[in-house]
Amino acid sequence: MQRRSESHNVADSLLLELFLQHLPPNVQSILASIQPLTAQKASEVADRILEVTPAQVSAASKYSSANSDNCSKSELLKELKFLRQEVKELRRSRSFSRNRFNSRNRGKSPKPTASNLCWYHYKFAAKARKCIQPCSFQGNSERAGVAATYALPSTSCRLFVRDRKSNICLLVDT
């Protein structure tokens, strides 16, 4: 340390003061009793003291009373109850908003009744444009004049078109 201080023109008294600050308190108290003390003499005596003195173990202990522990535990329990309540409320509000959102955007399709109606006739009744078999819808699907051509022979030179919904053959006039 002295060699480094010489190149920077540091006073011996400052060097001694810095050296003493970094020593353990028991060594500092012994060195304080030596007069006159130089940096060289302080380093030699400090080395001898530290060689003889057993290593010191610093220990720290926590002072705790039963009252403070119970107080902190009760505070923690209160906080835990509060947080649980907040989580419940968040879940409840989130599920409510989710159910409301889903019910608004996606309506459930009605189930056909036991009367063997297809979904189209169940939903649109006589205005249905499609039909899925088996369907027992009895609507106004027959038109006037259609019944006359219903019972035609299978071999005919006329052009017929079969209605898929009512399974009726219709004569096409050419």
C-alpha cells in the first residue's frame, strides 16, 4: 500500500487512517494504544495480532416476539381472504360476461318435435324451401292441376319433372 501511495504523493497520516478503518474493531482498539504509530509499525502489529487471534464468526439473530408473529400471521390471513374474494368475483364476472356474449351471438337451433318434422319445416313451416326426409309436414305443397298428372304410366313420350319435396311428377309443356 505504501508503494502505491508514493507514486500519488499521499500523506502517511491519511494512509494510516485508511488502513485502520479496514481492520477489525479488536485490532483497531489495540493499535490505538500504541504511540507513536506509523503505517509501517501499524501493519506489523496488526499482522501479529491477526495471526494469534482466532477467526471470529459473525452471527446475527432475529428478535421475535409471539405477539408480532401472531399479528403478521393474522394480517397475512386477512390478505389471503381478501385475495380469494377478489378471485371469486373476477371469475363470476368473467363467466357472466362470457355467457352473455355467447348467448347473444349464437342462438341454439330448435330441436324438431316428435312429429317427425325436418328442421326446415320445424323452423319455417309452409315457407320452407328445403326438406330432409323423413319429414311428415302436411302443408300446401300441392298445386291445382298437379294431381291430374300424378298417376302417369312409367313409359311415356312426354317430359316430366319430379318435385323432390312432394315427390310429384310435373308435365313440362314444350
